Amino acid sequence: MRLEPFGERVIVKRLCSDTTAGGIILPDSAKQRSLRGEVVSSGPSCEWVKQGDEVVFGEYSGFSLSFGHIDAGMDDCLIMNEEDILAKVGGS
């Protein structure tokens, strides 16, 4: 299944870590929702981000998508407006 956002919308997959810097594996109850993600797809009107960019976004940005039963790579994604993205990490 392929999702193509319209206009200035982007689909972002959250980046999360299952371990601490010291190597301790965290249970699901201790994990915090990451505010960093990778752009999976961007709409035709997006000017600042493209597929593959790592971005930072606000805690309440976007609409949560869950397509884990269809595509294992899309288990924790958000669809948001490009203007909801605060910054690119290591921007190019």
C-alpha cells in the first residue's frame, strides 16, 4: 500500500529507540513518544522537506496513522502539514 499526501502535507514515521544510551532495554510503558521522525512521503507542494529527511516536530503535531497490519514499515506514522515541522536534522 502506498500513501501519497496531497498539497503541503507530509507523512512522517516516528524514530524511536528501544534502548537507553547505556544499553538498557525499555519496556513499552517506559518509552516516550519521539518528536523526531523520517519523512516517508511528501506532497507535490512541499518546498522544504523531501522523502528521507529527518525532522523534528511538535508534541501535538499531525494525525496518527496506524497501518501496521498492511505494511510493517508504517506502524507508527503521522500525517501533518509541512508547516508543523519545526526543523530538519542535519539539513541538506
